[in-house]
Amino acid sequence: MPAEVGDVAPDFKLPSPDGDVSLGDYKGNKIVVLSFHVFDFTAG
């Protein structure tokens, strides 16, 4: 199911050099912007 503008993102974890980072780590403390760059690291 695609996300719609204004939908709440589910909590998830991503690896980082300093240990896993969770979206929930920032809930209520920071504004988080998710950006997807579909064509990064491609020749096209």
C-alpha cells in the first residue's frame, strides 16, 4: 500500500557507523524528512 502525504511513518531502524538509528529515537524531539533518491548510484 503506497504512503500518502501526511501519513505517519512506521518505526524502523537503519544501520549507521555509531550503531542502529531508529525513527522512534526522534519522535517528539526532531522533525524528520525522509528522502528517497531512486536513481542514485546508477548510470542513467
